[in-house]
Amino acid sequence: MSRRTQRDNQSTMLDLWRPPTGAGDPVGCLASTYTFSPGLFDEQCLGRFLGIESEPQRESLAYLLERESRLGTCYAGVLVDATQAGVQHSLRWDVLPVRVPTGKQHAKVSLLAWANHARLIVASANLTEPGYRSNFEVAAPIDFTTTNCDASLLADAITFLRSLISLVPGSKDLAETKRASDFLRRIESLSADWRPGPRGGLVRHRLACSLPGRGEAARSALEEFVTACRGRGSLPCEYWIASPFFDDGPTPNRAAEAICRQMARGADKAIWLCVPGSREAEVQSTLIHAPRAVYDTLLDAGAKVSVELVPDKEDGERRKWHAKMIHAVADAYVALMAGSSNFTAAGLGLIPTRNAEANLVTIVDRVAHAREEGLLRAVWEAMVPVEAPDRGTWQQPADDEDEGMGLPIPPGFLAATYFAGQVRKMVLRLDPERLPGLWTVHAAGGLTDGQHVISATEWQLYGGGSAVEVAWPAYEPPERLRIDWADQHAFLPLNVADAMSLPEPSELREMTADEMLTIIAASDPGAALRAWGNRRQPADPTIDPDVDAATPIDLDPLSRYRLAETFLHRVRKRAHVMADLRRFIERPVATEQMLEWRLRGLIGIRPLAEKFAGEFETAATARDPREALMTLADLLIVLREARYEPADGAISKQRFTKLYQSFLKELSDDLDGRVGPRLVTVGTDIADFWAGVLERCRT
């Protein structure tokens, strides 16, 4: 659109994952994509969403621990087309393979939720490095707050994501789909009391989606776009269409024919077709990356058709056009549909074998001197008109979207779930009637790469059922599973049944009880965790610590006398930290999952108590154990005396008390079992004191 204004303010899509001011603690995020880069999602999207400040490359240990800690309190999952879902990913978040019958899971929707805020991002970009860093893309964020919530739009987004979850093979029986569904229910509960924004206004939003199915289950993005437009007035008389991909075939082109039928009758029809291409100066010709049938179909419908080339460079750097948009103009309104739908029959939902697609429709009433119409037009980049499109070279691009190279897994393989804990196993869910004759499954990635899991023959020996359990003796789980059949192979994602049972990172085993206590009780646990992790990063070989230090250790006259090592100082410091710990326990908690992580997470109350118990066990055989046992008793006293402070949006005091008292009794019983055999080492008085503390915690 050469006469349109290029955008002045461009922000990266990664910024949309950052929490706004006052958003509160993260509750969870669920995204959908066609192709997928797990590293981008894990380090860039999740890092921003969770507010992690560690640098994943420079502070790898600190980042790992901070991410593990924060993910324990919320949900994260990605819905990926089944052919692209077999990726290596952290078991702390889920990859859900979506199998669309005869189509693709092509929608790019992300729903992010914090305690006081939710954000819907509808985009053309896949969760990949090209999508988020180099392509020309379009992304439309909509925020929902406690005082401005479009409940209808939020409900439609949740309904669409539920439709995708239902297309995950074996979805009714999977822990990972249950977690995704629970997250959506949590958003519904969280936003139930949020108030709508001011009535009226010139701008309205709604989703336009494509979905396969029968009857009302089937959806068409183009039909929903046109229906939304008709709700504001007559059919459009002008369309601007931008897409990187089109159906290749003879005239008439189905998508072009459908758009022409959705134009106002009796008015002059004008269509701008904005496509990738290039100008070949030597032969004074234009290469247009689209099939000629699209152009001819629009002309045959009696429309005035202009062709423009979308930009392919920015600041001298070549960029691929991947945005998909349709802009409509009528007497009473202008409208923009932007999102994942290419200008194809499958993308717009015009044929039964349609994709799963999602687009955001923005409709602006045309009012004199209002700025909203201009802002909607400004979404379009400045484009180059093609003076003689009928003399150009029309050629459909050969490459597919983001070069998705995944192979479809045989439909008999539905899902794989890893069960951590002391008895480790994997459960494969199968459709026996759709399995190939011969097949094998191996671990892929990680320390167990290539390890045999099961074969067709072994599955038959297990009974040949729809679910088969396979013992997994290795301590580390695989990153994904490789399916081999005939001369082909493909990858199946592996999700965990319960992330709470996953083994702790090996680095955490080096953390002392006092260090863990300090981190948990800190006003900013993330900063304390980063400081601890950074102290354990590999030393920079270019720095001599003695030369770099302000006072070399061998010249410090007080080096033998460290106040921090005295008994009195340790007792006083620990008392202050215990008081901070009590305030940590008493703080409001938004969900039971957050409470569970606070009590039993990697850096939580139970691991802390177990570290103190371990120090007592060591002291009982090596040195005076009385200080260690008194510290453990002090911890239980603090836990017993903590009084929860409920707040709006948090779980009730009654619910907290029930869960917390059960936890405290269980913890006391377990500690008694560990401490009891060694009480003879501390004397009668301290042993009696310990017994009294246990009794109080059990009542």
C-alpha cells in the first residue's frame, strides 16, 4: 500500500510476553504454533513471562534454578501440530501434539495469565527464531484486566484453545491435557469478577477461526470475519489482502472467488493484492510469488485489482514476509483480520479439509476526525505497486511455512507419559488397530540417547493393549522418543505425569540448609537464587582472584577471625531469617499449586527441613549434634506458629489451614522417623524438648 503510512513504533513480539506493571504473580501460559523452536519458548518467551532476570547463556546455572523454581508455581504448555511436536523440551512444561484430520494445527495463539491480568496474543508468527526475530509478521495483543475485561472475547479464546486440546490424541486420559484444561478453568475463575470496560467506543474485537468438524463444530475464518463486518453495516466495497502463500491451481481460485462474493453489490469494487516478489531490473520484469489464478479470478469478478509487492528488507537486512492480513473498507466501518490464515481455502475454512486457524478481527466505526481508522490503516507496511501485473511472472513460492520438516507419526501412537519418583516408568498410549506391523521405540536426547524402550514384539508379549507400561531404570528421563517403522522414523513428545516428582537438578544437592533457608526467606527469592547460582558458575580463567581482590587473603590481618563463623552470630542471624521465613509462609497464595510448590517444591519447606535433618544425621556421627537438632526444632516451631493472611484472589484461610496442617503433620512424622534413632546423642533435656515440639505440630 504505497499511500499508507509505515509504522513508526515497532516493538518485538517477545516484549508481549513481559508482565505489565501490577500484573501480579504468573498463573500460566498456553500457546499454539505450527512449527516450534523449544529453545526460543523456554529461554525467551518463558523467561520474560516469568520475570526471570538471569541470562540463560551467561548465567546458565542461575537461570536453570530460577526457571525451575518459578515454573513450579504456574502452568506452561504449547499446542503444536503433531508432525512438528517431537522436539526436545523441558519436562517442566508440556508439548501437546495436535492432530487435525486432513489438515494442520496452524493457529498462533498465546494466552498468558497473571494474578491480576491476562493477555491474548493472536499472531502470524510461529514460535520459532525466524517468526519472532527476522520475518515480517503481525501480532495483535489484547489485554484483560480487573477493570477492563472483554469477557466475550476471552471466552471465545478459551473455547478455541479447548477445541485444540480435544484434538490431542488420547486427550481424555492424559495428565498433560488435564493440566492445560485446568489452566483454562483457572483463567475463567480468575476473571469471573473482572469488570467490563466503558460502554461504547469505536473499536470492537472478536476472533475469526477455522476448525474442521461437523455442524456447529466446523468454523470458517472468512465467514466469521464477514459476519463480524455485517454486524456493523453493509458488506465491504474494498479489500486489501496480504499473504505469503496461496492455493496453486487453475482459475477460478477458490479463496479469491469467495472474497469476491463477500463484497457490496452495486458499488465499485476494488481489491489490492499484496504479495511477496521482486523487481528484475535487467529484463524490466516483476516476479510475483503467487499463482496467476488469484489475480485472474479477482478480475473476472469485475473488481479493479491492484498488485503490490510487500517489503523484503528492513534497514538493509533481508526479511521474509510471513504476515497474513485482510483489510476491509465499507461506508460505516473499516476492519482488519490478522493472524494465521493464509489466503487459501484450508486457511480461510472454505473446504472440509481445513486447518485450525485463529485471527483477530478489529472493527473501527468510521467517524469524522477520529484517529482509530488511521491507526488501523497504519498496521500495513509501505509497499511497492506493480505497474503491469498482467505482464509479470507469476510463480508460487516453492518453500513451505518455516520449512516444517517433521514427519507424521503413525496414527497408532497417541502419547507418551513419564512417571518420575522412586519407581520410574513410561506409559505409551496406543491405538492398536492403527499401528504399523513392525516398529521400535528408543529414547532420544540426553544421557539415555538411543536406549531401547519397547518393540512391537514386546508390546504383544505385554498383551497388545491400548496402554503399555515400560520400566525405566535410568535416573534421567529421555528428552523425547524416536519411533522407527519400515524405513522411516519420527519423534513423539514425552511429557511428565507429575512435575513435582521430577528429580532435583544435581546442582541443588550442593546447597546447604542455611543457603536454602536464606533464599526461601528473602524478600526477592529470585535475586537470592541468582546470587547463589552465580557464585557457583565456573570461574573466569582470565581473572586471578588474589590479584583482583581489594585485599588479598594472605595480607588480611583479620582473616583468622571471621565473625560469621561464631556460634552467637550464627544463632542471631538464623533467628532473623526464621522470622522472614514465617512471613513467607503467611503470605497469601493464589492457587493450591502455588501452595504445593511453596511447601514441597525444589526450593520449598520440605526440602529445607530434609536438609536440616541431613545435617543433624551427619553431626550425630561426626560432631556435637545439639545445634543441628535445635535448628530443626526452631524450624518446626516457626512452621507451627505461622498464621495465614488471606486476600482477595487467594485461597481461603480455611482451605489453607486444612492443607497446611496435613502437610505439617506429615512432615513431623517423617522427621521423627529420621531423628528418633539418633536422639541418644543429644541428651535427655534436648530429646524431651524435641518430643514436645513434635507433639505441638501434630495437633
